[in-house]
Amino acid sequence: MKDATTDCAEGARKGASLHRTDPGTRRRNAAERRFRLYGAAAIGMGLLFLCVLAVSIVRSGAPAFSHAVVEVEFTLTEAQFDEAESQLLKTAVYARYFNQALARQLDEAGLDVDFDEASVQRIIGKTGAPIRRHFRADPDRVGQPVTLELPVSSRVDGYIKGRVTRENLLDSRFLTQADLDLVDAMRDRGLIETQFNWGFLTGMDSGVDNPGGAGIGASVVGSFFMMLVVLLLSLPIGVAASIYLEEFAPSNWFTDMIEVNISNLAAVPSIVFGILGLAVFIQFMHLPQSAPIVGGLVLTLMTLPTIIISTRAALKAVPPSIRQAALGVGASKMQSVFHHVLPLAMPGILTGTIIGLAQALGETAPLLLIGMVGFVARQYPDGLVAGFTDPNSAMPAQINTWAARADPAFYEKAWGGIIVLLVFLLAMNIVAIILRRRFERRW
């Protein structure tokens, strides 16, 4: 058996030196450098793809947060108001008064253009109904000069944003080249301006012929009530099941079968949970269709495996010495778990729960199966109970509905909805990171 002295003597006879790198060491160092290079290249490629995706989403969705409006100074006299309200077609009378005010403002701006009621309707839409609602909501405005801001039609809005061009526009009943001439003249005089579209954040879904009036506000409320149901059900059930399986359950075939099934449920496609929710909660239990409470129950079933697995991992990460020390000073098994182990595992539990909720927030397939499609969100709920039981939609389902419609303006709204959804997801992940850093314990 050779000792170190013998090895050094043999190395010296062979001409080896500690200051000289042998071929084997050089090969190992080269392999390590290549591995580091491969890792850095993989991270760089991932960051590149992420930047391309982020830029594409922002560039495609940013136009949804702005819209063009026509600003017209309008004064409705008492006589005009009484005359309009006395007619059978009230909105037509209000539209005529608006056209007269628009013609006067164009003349004052030095625009000598001819337009009729049809061209105004193609550019702005039907103006009579919103004007009537404006003055009926506050009768004191009658006789007072007001500035009406009316959104332009979706095609004119697309022309201002560059989505519609003169080259690909054919004269039709929706828009003509002469209308674009009038739009350009009004933009030059400052009668058409681009503003932030608050209606997109606070509005509701609209019909297929009114993409400009579509908003995601009601769907945001539906997602809020739905995620509230998921949080109130999945967190206590998932944590309780994890504590029992990890700390109290006996080691036998029944417990092993439960653990295997939980792991398998975490890999089940979400559409399967949608079919289960449709069969159990709607067809068997007769819960209200398209209601956030049903969507919350379905997503709770889908989120529970994720929360259970992450909670068990957090409990298992607590050193056994914590349990042994608690038991050594006379604490019971339950006291050692709830007073010592569970508080130390809370950062991991909260992180896993928030990540599971973020995953559930972006699910679409199970919500479509239970009827939470975009066009059911036509109004805000009247109260807290109605928020859970009234038909509503969710952000992923609303985005899917807009993306399936033919009008390019709805496609633009879908990209904007993706931005809103990503903001919620990023906020939830940031909260998870803050909680983990705040309550993290190192040992």
C-alpha cells in the first residue's frame, strides 16, 4: 500500500509539479467552463424570450387603454328638452340637436365640410341615447353649456390608432373615405382627441357590434368573488389535510393510496375539473349556473392538490429537532405541531397557497364548461351575496370571448385584458415573495 510520500516521490521522478496543470485537470476545467457557458446561454435565451413576449403583449394591448373621443360644446334649452321628450322617437330629436351643434362648431373651427346624419353615425355612432341619458341623469344641466365627450366608432378609433388604413378601407355602410377626410379635419382642429379609456377598466362586455364599449370591470369583480371562495375553502382544507398526512396519519397502505392520488390529481388537466363541476355542482346540486360560487368550488378542487403538496413540503422542511425539543419539555404532539412546527412552516405555506391561487386565477377551460363566458357579465352585482350567486364572468373567460370574435377591435381588447390579468398575477407573486422574506426562518 502506497503512502503520500511514495506518491510524491513517483511524481517527482515523472517530472510532475504542483505549478503545472496536467491534461486531466485541464479537461475537467474545460468541461466546467463549458457547463457554465451552457447555463448562462440558457438563462439568456429564456430572458430573451420573456422580453419578446412582454414587448409583444404591451405593444398589442396598450391601444386598449386609450380611445378617441369627439368633444362638442352643446347647450340644450328647456324648449328643446321638452320638445324631445314629447316626441315618439326621442333619441332621434336629440341626435338632430347634436348634429346642429357639431355643424356650428365645425364652422367656427373654419371647416367647410358637408356631412349628414349617416356620416355622423358612422363616425361617432348613435348619439341620441347617450345625450338623453346625460341630461335625464341631471336635469339641472338643461340650459347650461356642457362639453360632451362621445367616443368614436371602433373603425374610426382603429384608423386613429393605425389599425385601419385608407389603403385597406373599402367604402361601406360602416365607414367611407369621405368620413376619414372629416375625421382628419376634426383631428387637425382638436375636435377629436385621444384619452385614457377608463371604460375599459370599469365597463362590462358589450355586443359583437360595439367593441368600443366593451370593458373588463365586471369580469374583474367576478374573478375577485371567485378567488375569495377559493381562498376561504382551499387554505383551511389544504392545510388541515397536510398537517394530518404529514404529522398524524399512520404509515399504512391507505395513507400511501391517498398520497398517490393527491400527486395524480395535481397533474389532471383542468378541463376534467370543469366537467366534474358541471356534473356535480350544477346538474346534481342545482347551484346557479355561471355564478362565481360555482367557479370557486371548481377551482378549489383544482387548487387543493397544489396547496397540499406545497404545505407538506414546508412542514417537512422544519428540522426534526424542533419537534423533539417540544416533546422533550412536555408538550403534546398537537402542541408541538401547532405551537412550533406550523409557525415555522407558515412562510412556505403562504407562498404555496398564493402561487396556487395565481394559477387558478388564470384558468379558463373549467370556467367555460360551467358557463362563465364573457357575455354573461353585463352588470355589476347588487350586493355581497349577489356577487357570489349572480351570473358573472372571469377575466380569463372574458379574454377568451374577445379573442374568439371576428372584429379586430375585440382582439385588441383581448390583449389589454391579458395585461390586466398579468398585473394581478404579478401582484400575487410579489405578495408571495414579500411574505416569504418577511417570515422566513433560517437554521
